[in-house]
Amino acid sequence: MLHGNRRMVGLAIVAALAVAGCGKASEFDNEAASDEGPSRLEAVKGSDRPHVILTAQAARRIGITMSQVRATAARERDPAVIPYAAIIYDAEGHAFTYTSPRRLTFVRTPITVARAIGPFAILSKGPPPGTRVVTVGAQELLGVEYGVEED
């Protein structure tokens, strides 16, 4: 009888894990994949930085993760803080982050880092608090923007 109860408990755990995995929703769900490919660039009038637009499937495969820009206590001097992981440097050493103005759309945004404190960067110039920034997957977005393809 004890062996039968263990089996039932084991089956219940497996069923619960299966249901939990099936119900896990991503921020990028409910978006159909494009026949044009996993990504595209959209020119922005008056800017040399295009929008990088991904399909939902591409965003999931890259593992795009985002955070929000937070206000600092010294708003006048250093207006914002972001995770240091959100910072990308270009070939000339300029710092930027990818912001997300709308779902599955990303734009490279210049920033000025005042200082780093642990896993955070205090910005003296950058996007306003509340702006969503990419913390994982920015290198892949940069590759899309500059036309670098995976081998």
C-alpha cells in the first residue's frame, strides 16, 4: 500500500510540473513569426539609429531580458540608475543601452555613465526613469543592427 501511495505522489508531482511548465508565459508570447525572418531594421526619421524589430520567437531564442531605468536620490546631478548589464560599448568606447519603446522593438540609446556601484551604473545622461532597457541580449541586437550574422 505504501508503494502505491508513493507512486501516486510521484505522478501528482510530475503532472504539476508539466502543467506549470505549460502555463509559463513569456512577455514575447502571442506574436506570430514573420515570413521575412527573425529580425528587421526600421529606419527612424531624423536619426541614424534604426529600430531593431524582432519576432517573438527570435526574442525568446535570444533570451531578451529587460529592466527599468530607476530614478536616483540625486536626480539633478545623476538622474538615473540602470543595471550595469544593460550597458554596451561600441568600437570607439561610447556607452549605450538598448531601450524598448514598444513590444519587440529596440533602439540603441547613448548614455553617459557617471560611476558604477556594484551591479548598477549611475547615469549622468540617458533615458528617463521608467524606460525599459535590455539587460540580456543586447549584443545580439547590436549584431542585428550592424548586420553581423551567426555562423
